[in-house]
Amino acid sequence: MPGQLILIVEDNEKNLKLVRDLLQVKGYETVESETAEEGLRLAAKHKPALILMDIQLPGMNGIEALKHLRADPGTMSIPVFAVTASAMSQDQAVCMAAGFDGYQKKPLEIKEFLEAIRQVFE
């Protein structure tokens, strides 16, 4: 649903810009972070409707960040999608087993990506 706030945690500037632009053109609001640690602070502060989390981040990785989100009563119910260049079938299985609510591989399939986001808000 347009107007919803989405937190993007992505350390690659080009990927961050692409995701932000795609979401904003569809009417979503975004807040961004380049690290998991900052992403956790922004999630606690803003309580976004959805978090898009890169897995390979400097410092804490996305799977570890998800554990922190799920352990915090203030963020535990926020849906979190893994968005990663690790696109092997076992990578998706690892992410889903870790507790992510969705999985998008990079490079993004734009229509598939936007449809997955839209379905979160139905």
C-alpha cells in the first residue's frame, strides 16, 4: 500500500538507489541504512512496515541482524525480506530457515520485486 514506510538496509550505493527509486515511484516512503547496526537503530526508531535486508553487509550480516530484530518486542513482528546477490537455491533455503519473510535475489527482477512488496500490504 503506497504511503507505507520501508527500511532498506543495503551497503551498495547503486543497489540502494535502485530499490529506493522503485519504491518511491510506487508511492512508498523509505528510510535507508548502509549497515545492519544502523538499520537496527532505524527499525527501533521508525517501526517501518517492512524491512529489506541485504545479507552481506559490513560488520554484522543480515542474518544476525534479523536475529536481533526478532528478539526485540518492538520490531519482532515487522516483516523482513532478504535481498541478496547470493542466489543459489541453498542460499534461499538458509535465509528462509533463518526466519526471513521473503527472499529477493539480485539483480532484481523488477516486476517480481514490486509484486512481492505489494503482497506484503494486502
